[in-house]
Amino acid sequence: MTEPTTFERWCILNGTRPVPATPMMVARFVADVAPWGMDKIWPIVQEISRAHYTVGLADPTLGGPVAAAINEIAKIDPPRSWNKEEKQRFNSLPYDLQKTVVRREDQREKTVRRAMQEASDARAALKALQQPKVTDGTEADAA
């Protein structure tokens, strides 16, 4: 017989069955183990998801209550450029997707800032080339 998983042990202590689990039950589990941090909690949440998926049951980890419980721990801010409705939708995404969106948005912002700096440098260089050169205190054509 295999050793019970962390979630299974929690279910035994709380008088519930691990499968099928409800989104509210998984959210309560996440809240109870919040001090462990996301590095330890997220693999357990994925394990709960797999346990349901492999037997053909709905995934209780995808529900809004679980996302809300995870957001309380992870506190990942939605991208600044997103509007209010998009930010609310962001908070309902699974943790791994939130991390991916934020990472990609950060990469995009860095790329845009770098392109803007390169454009500014190019404008400054062009302006310098277009300025007339001064020699002996008199202006001469740049050509």
C-alpha cells in the first residue's frame, strides 16, 4: 500500500474524501497550508488536478476559489497595461499561467524599452550628423 499524499492526509484529518474534491475543499486546503509557500503548495495542487483528471473527473483546482486562495499566497500582480476587467480575469487564471503571462509581459516591456532607447540614440546621432560643424569660430557646412 502506498503512503497517502499530503492532500490525502489533510482530507483524513478533516473528515473528507480526497476524490472527488470540490474547489472549495481544495481552496481550504491551500489556505490551511499557506505558510508552506507556493514552491511547496503548487506541486500538491497539480497532484490533486492529476488525481482527478486521470480518473475522468472534473479538475477541482481550476475553480475560482482555488485561484483566489493561491492569489492570497502568491500575490502576483496583473500586468499594468491591462484594463480593470482583464486584471480581474487575470486573478482567476491558474498560478502557472499567471507566472507565464507576467514573465512574457516583462520580456515584452524590456524589448519595447530597449527599442525606444535605440530609437532615441539613433535620433540623437542623426541630429548630431545634421548639425553644422563649427571650425575657427565660423559655421561650415557638414558636407
